[in-house]
Amino acid sequence: LDPATRGSLYHKALEIAVGRAINASDIRAATLEHIDEAFAEAEADPKVALPVVPNWESERADQIQELKKASRAADFISDGARVVGVEVAFEAVHEGLRFSGSIDRVDDTSSGLIAIDYKTSSSKPLGAKDRNGQLNVDVQIPLYANVALRELYPSGNYGDSSYYSLTKGKILRTEQEGDLQRLNELIDDVNAILSDGAFAVDPDARESGCQYCELDAVCRTG
């Protein structure tokens, strides 16, 4: 499977499996019980748009085992935590911009409510460009932790939200001090661009983001 389709398939399967396990006393064990049936339903979901893959039955078994391995891992859910929601939709205004999206999973832990964002990659996202031209601005975690969760659960206590790798079965990155400040600086810069109407192509210093861009043929930065 291509990475995007694999990601959609894994996310949908876990949405179904964890959703059915949400009231169980042992979330991990109950999730594992539902993985096979959830995977089959995710395969058939038109939003996943699973393509025809040669030898799919063989690959399918490997993919299910990968999901089960990720669900068994210690980092999948902390001890004593309970899941309060899967694919939790939100809409909020922060620093003059309107944000909408959905959080893969919200857990109520001993340190408070946290957002868990599943990643099928084995490394954390590169991030957005900071004012020094480096890809150091994490967007999702501070947005989920400081905007979405507070909009959804205004009276809650909040812990440190995280990215969880379904490939490695471990936490890739947890919310860090300074994350929100860097996000707000990015938003200020976006607001300035919108206000000025100045949309010049301006990649990061190492042009790392350019590796994922398909518009190189018309790019004025070379």
C-alpha cells in the first residue's frame, strides 16, 4: 500500500476497534479483540478507497499483525487511562484564525486529558518553518492540547498530548515547553501574509519541505 492509503486504513480500523472497546475495563485487550473485524470494515469503507493490490491476502495478514503489535505496545495507552473519545471533531478560533479538524483519540489519564494523534511513519512530523527558517514549529500537538481540548472539555485538567507511531509502537513526540509560543508566532506570520496578500514561495532554509512539493516545474525559487 502507498503510505497515504495505509494511514487511512490504520486510522479507520483503530477508530472502529477502540470505539467498540471504549467502555471496557481493559481498553488494550478489548481493542485487540476487535482488530480483525474492524480491519475488515475499514477495508470496505469508501473513504479508505483501498486499491487492488497484488497478493493482498498475504499483505493483509501482515498489516493486521502490525496493528495488533501497535495496540499491544506499552505506549499505546498509559496505565489507568480511559478513552473518552475517538475521531473527536472540533472547531475553534485561536489568535484570529478558525481551526477545524478531528483528534484521533482523547484519553483521560492520571495527569489529565490528552490528545493522541496516530502516525504511520516512524518519525515525528518535520513541522512548519520558524522565523529562523528551520522546520521547528509543531502544529498539531499544541493546537490539540491548547485549543481543541479546551474548546471540547472546558472544565477539564490537561496533560501532555502526544504523537503515537503505529509503525514503531511508541510515542514519537510529547508536548513541550515553548510549543504554543512557536505556534502563535507562526499564526501571527500567517495573519500578516493574509493581510498583505503576499504569498511568495518561501521554503525553509534547507528546502526540506521541497522534497514533498510537486510544483518544482513552476517554482520561482529554483
